[in-house]
Amino acid sequence: RSRSDLQNNNVLRYLYIHVKEEFVTSKYLLNIKSKTLRKSMTRLRVSAHNLRIETGRHGRNRIERTERVCQLCSSRDIEDEFHFILKCNSYDQLRQQFIKPYYFRSPSMIKFIQLLNSENMVTVTNLAKYILYANKKRMELLR
């Protein structure tokens, strides 16, 4: 796909195009040694996850984008990757355990992109752990 194709794709425009500047192997693929953690990170980065921002756009029960809000907190924020990683208070304990406060105190899209693009092995491995454990917690809470 060309860069203009990605920019015109609604799904990819919000995350991928802002995170990945060029078409090369992402550093996290080399830095995260655990296959399980790499898979967890990759699924989030390519929108192959179960957050409402994605699940609300499929099937018979499609939900308007503005209505795909988080079901685990009272923020009424859209449950997207940014909310899931840096904002939802349901994951505060995990966030404090795995993500540096710089990223989640006064979260911004700039900090979010910095976090996803980090080349620091500890930072990306901890982010992958956060994603894995937060996804497990999410599934338990939504049962």
C-alpha cells in the first residue's frame, strides 16, 4: 500500500499513519523477545484487537464511532488505543506498574506516539506487558 492509501483509510489514519513514519521493520519487533508480548503489541498496533473502536465497526450491530465509548469507566471517551493505554482508570494499577508516569500524567497524542515509537527495550517490553495484562483484565471485567 502507498502512504496516500493509508492516509485515506479511516481505520489506519488514526493510529498507524501517526506512529510509523516509514516502511521498515519496527524496532519493537526486535526489542521484545517474548513471542506472546510481540503478538500483543502487534495486535494493538494493527487494530486487530477487541476495543470498541474496532468491534463497533463490524457485523450487524455496528455502532457510530462517537458511541463506541468505554464500558469500563465513566469518562464517555471512545474506547480506542489511546484511551486504553493512557487514560482508562480501570487500568490505573497496571499502568503505574508498567508505564512511566511521563506518558500517562497529562496524556497527549504526542506522548502516546512517543511511547509506541520508543526504542528503549525496557519501555517497549513493559508496554507490551501492559497491553497483554490490560486486555486480560478487560475481558474479565466485561464478562
